Amino acid sequence: MSELLPTSLPLSGSASGAAAEAVRRPLHLPFEDVAERHEAVLFDAYGVLVDASGALPGAAEAVQYLLDRDRPFLVVTNDASRSPARASARLMRLGIPVSPEHVMSSGMLIGPALSALGMAGESVVVLGTGDSAQYARDMGAVVVAPSVQTPARAVVIADEGGFDGLDSMDELLSMILAACEAGRPPHLLLANPDLVYPASAGRFGFTAGSLAHMLERALHLLLGDSAPRFTVLGKPAALHFDTALRRVGTRDAVMLGDTLHTDIAGAAGVGIASALLLTGVTTQAHVDAAVTRGDGGQVPTYVVRGLIKTA
């Protein structure tokens, strides 16, 4: 089982001077130069291509740059609220030419994960949108509301939208406790471990990872070390990256993201290059702090200040 990620940046910790010196500082390069150094490109969505207010500058041009060169790419996103078709349709409406086959969301991992747990025909609670729940239905699970009387066999937290917030969380906590008391703790899956997302310039919102973190802390408070833990499906989990790398057909890929503890750490965990875009939740100061700590797993290969400049 994977633990939830820390709640803030920069992450706590320290390193000796020697360890810090061993961490190479990232190269500052334009997007085009980064793309030309690798066979494939993996984009994060929020904070890189879009935020809640629309497309980010240069996003359409960056994707078109790859299409014009027949370069493999995917949008590797922790957004589990949309099907690939809906994700593509939204990006297309914003002028970003991403087709459904170029989407690799954490929601697409829900069905395989439930199948591996033998959840076909079993009751599963899915917190999220209709598309989030459909990922579970497509593999044969029976999607239900949380119920203390008849606890579900698995819980998926996919998105922070599509349900009635704190009331559902209260019922879900009570259901899990009842299941544990009966000796049948449910499997807990977290599709989107992001804690926050960039809503627009200078504004942020909570995401599904924050809900799971709250639930996991409450369960540990009430049950101690016997409390069930969430298995993380989305970035930085290796499962998400390895699935994406199989789809682009090469491991010579670079992950372009805006978050050190998901995009950059996840790329480092599977041994591929990463590029941090300073357009989302992370600043140059966070990168400098990671270098000072000697935390190589959170230091990107490159820093990119923005995507392709537009006229």
C-alpha cells in the first residue's frame, strides 16, 4: 500500500553538504530544445496545458509542434473526472489539438486495479463524477453509495466533484469503520493523489488527494496501525508512468509537469527525464530548496519557464 504524499512544498527533510553537492542543478531550456532531446513527451494537464480558467499560453503551439514532427506524446494527467473522449473534447474546445488516444488519465487505471482485486460483480463506492464511476462499471463493478448497513468491498476516490462533499465523506468514514469492525476492511484506491490544483493565476483549489489524506488520517486516529491505507494509482505511482511509457513505445521520454512531488518525483522513480514548468503550483524557490536539501528525486532535469512563445 502506498502512503499519501506530504501536504506541502517544499517537503521537509535535510541532507548533508556532500549529498546536496551531488545533486545536479537543472538545465534551463526552452520547450523546443527539451522536446528535441527525447523521443517522446509526456505532458501534465493542469498547470501545464490548462488551468480551470482555460488554455495556458503556448499549450496549443507545443502540442502542434509535436504533431508536426510526428513525435509520440501523451497527456498524462491525474484528472480522473473525465473519460478520454471528454478530456479530449475539452482540450479541443480550448484550441489544444489532443485526440482521445493521446490521453492517459489516472481514471483509466481504475478498472484494471479493481479487476486485479477481483471486484467484478462486487459493490464499490466511487467518489467523483459520472465518468469516474463509469470506469468502475465498465469492468463489472456495482457502483453504490456509501452505507453503514451494507459496506462496499472497495472505495475509489477519483475526484473532488460530483458528490455532496462533507456529508458523503462522513458516511464513507462510518462505512469503512463498520466494515473494519466486521473484519472485512474495504480496498481503498486513490486515482488522483494531487492535493491542490491551479484554478487560475494566484488561485488554487483542493483535489481528491486532500480528501483521501483527511480520511486516512481519521482512520488512523480511530483504528491505529490496523487502519486500511490507500493504494495510489495516479502520478507519482510507477503504474501510471509505466503504462504511459508502454503506450508511447519508448522509455526515452521527458515528463513536463508543474509539481515536484508528483510529476518530477514520479519521473525520477521510473528513470526518465523531467521538465518543470513554472506555470503551476511550483516556483523556482521550491526547486532551489530541493537542490539545497540534496533531494535529487525532486530536482527536475530541466526547468522551462513556459511553453512555446506566441506572437
